[in-house]
Amino acid sequence: MINKFVSSVAEALAGTADGATVMIGGFGTAGIPDELIEGLLAQGARDLTLVNNNAGNAEQGLAALLKAGRVRKVICSFPRQTDSYVFDGLYRSGQVELELVPQGNLAERIRAAGAGIGGFFTPTGYGTDLAKHVDGSLKETREIDGRMYVYETPIYADLALIKAERGDRWGNLTYRKAARNFGPIMAMAARKTVATVHEQVALGELNPESVVTPGIFVQAVVKIDRVATQAGGIKA
Amino acid sequence: MSYTRRSKDELAARVAQDIPEGATVNLGIGQPTLVANHIPADREVLLHSENGILGMGPAPAKGQEDYDLINAGKQPVTLLPGGAYFHHADSFAMMRGGHLDICVLGAFQVSATGDLANWHTGEPEAIPAVGGAMDLAIGAKQTWVMMDLLTKQGQSKLVQACSYPLTGIGCVKRVYTDLATLACTPQGLVVIDKVEGLSLQALSELIGLPLSQ
């Protein structure tokens, strides 16, 4: 019998290696898998590369991982938030590396990894500082039908941590509102995807027409009691 | 002759006036968000938010906030009947794929030919953050900028060439400011309208660039 439900976060995250690339879902406050991030903190893996849209709020979640010195590099689109002071400090003192990626390129690079695409040409960022490699050299460009494009590579991960709403034992998932954000594509891009759900349902209970992430992209599911998503990082 | 600057709400209303019935629009973080308040009630306009919402509604009543339903500025919003949620790759495909009609953004600088600088001041201490700015700038069928014409120091934000790091090249079609509305064209700036009492010559002097009408 296939049963992807595991009884605890600790069990789901056991074996996460030092140096792993970990994708973490969430945009702003919506869709952040808080319990899984806490679990990763407890699990102890170090030297991590985190892939997320942001770089942590206040002192919880991603910020706690950063503060604990467990993160070598952050790949994200928007590290600066009103309460992102933990990242700000580490970045300014050179203790964490940043790869800044336009949000749509970030999403598409993640999607490409999950879809087996070896990269793509995008118009986003052409002619800007983000069409350069970290060493300052220009990324490959190409003119296609009179328009200029930049070549971007896929982003693969060893582990994806995502927050869903309902799931069954085959790992089929649905999400809640804008908390969906990066979940479905990160689930595709990682060798191992761990999802939390607030509702565990029997096979057949999710409408097959409405499954958002088919179970093939999910390796472990943990049921977590619902806690209302909190405000945070709001930019006036 | 004296003239009065458009207030933030007057400027938002001026932008809203040009958004046609049936348009799909993304309003950027900050001042552009105000435009939503000025779209006439009898005009059906679909608002897109890059975190995965189409058919976004106004802010919820106090106490009704749901922090799983936020806009790109992380502020709580609502969903209109008929609205939809989708993941990030689909959301940015809507932009990059040219499916959005209009995107309204703020800016540090815009060049006469429509180069946009709005993501980074380039100062060494500033934490660089780009979000969806570069995708929005080049993705929508029309990119409009909404900003004060002058900085607090009185320098024009419409320039010959941007000195701040670029967000996109030649992507801005129109600039709505507190003093005038202008089109960016390969030939330079064209005045669409200006506040009463401001002459073309005075506007041209403020901007420091030739203007056509």
C-alpha cells in the first residue's frame, strides 16, 4: 500500500544532508511551511542553499535558520522586507551569499527543473544587472524574432518544503487561496518533497478535476493542525 | 501663471480614466495600488496580482483579514466572484506571455525612450530586491509609470538616460505624473496632457528635455 503520510515532521526530514539545496514555499506570509522550517532547524543540516521568494521575516522560520548560521546561500527575488533584519545583517557582513533572481525567472527556473527543461531564453532582465553572472560576466543572450532574450538555467533542489491544504495518502494536494504560490512548482523541482496539510482525506475525496499537485511530485505528507496565517512583512 | 500639482488621488484617478472596460491590469506596489479605488464602478476591470490571483477585490473589512489571501505588497485583499488562484509559474506566464493588458508601476527614473529604473538605487548599503518588477516591466502589453515628476530635491525623474540600475529597456509607454502625462517614444517625450497653468516651455524646463505635443 502506498502511504506517503508520515507521523512527524522529524521523520519526514530525517536524512537531510549538509550542503543540501532546499526550496521553501511561501510568498510573504502566505504558504510558508512554518512547521517544516522549524523541523529543519531541529534536524540540524548545515551549509544549506535556500530557495524562497523572500529571505525571512523577523526571527522565525527562514530568519531563524539564517540566524542559527545554517545557511550558506539564499536564492530569492525579494530579500528586503520591513522585518528582514536578520538577513540584512548577515548579507552586509558577508556571511550569507545572495543570488538575486527576478521573480518570474525564479518561478520558471524552478518549473524548468521540474519539467526536465535544460534552461530557457527569457526577455525578463535583458539589459539589466541581473542578466549577469555572479562574477559580472554577461549571461548568454539571443535574438529571437527581433526580440532579445537571456538564457536562464534550471534550479534543482534536494528537498522542497511546501504548505498545502488537503492531501491524500498518494500525495495528491490542493492548496488554500494565494498560499499556493510556489508550492506546485517546487514540488516538481525537488528530489524529495515534503508537504504539510491541514486536512488528511481518503483516496477519492479530492475531486480529480481539481487536484493541483498530483501525488507523483510528493514524497511525504505530514498533517499539521491549522493555525491561522499571521500578518508580517507588510510594505506600506 | 501658477499651477497646482495633482494630488496622489487625482493622479490615481487620471490613470484610472485611461483603463478601458474589460482590461486585465496589474497594479504595482505602493502608489499604483491607489488606482483601484478610482476605477468607475460600471467598468469591469480584472486585477492581477503576481503572487497568483486574477480577479482581485478590495481590502477586506477590519477583522475579516485572511493572510492566505494577500496582494504582492503582502496586504490582505479579497477575491471577486469569478476570481481564480494559480501558481507562480502560471502567474508570470500571464505577464511574460503578453496576456496582461496594462501594468502600472512606480519608478525612480524613466528615460525619454522608455527605459525604466525602479528596483535598486545601486547604493552599496542597499539590499538589492527585485521581486516581479523586471517581469512586469517587459511583460504587459502596455507598461505605464505613475510617479511625481520631480524628486524631493527638484530633479526630474524623466531623464535622457537612467543613472540608476535598469529594470527594463524601452518598456515604458506612458508616464503619469503630478504635473503632466507623457508618452515615451523612440523619438523622445510627447506630452499627452499637463496641469492647468503649466506651459509647455515651463514643463520642458522642469524636465530638461525637449518635448513634442
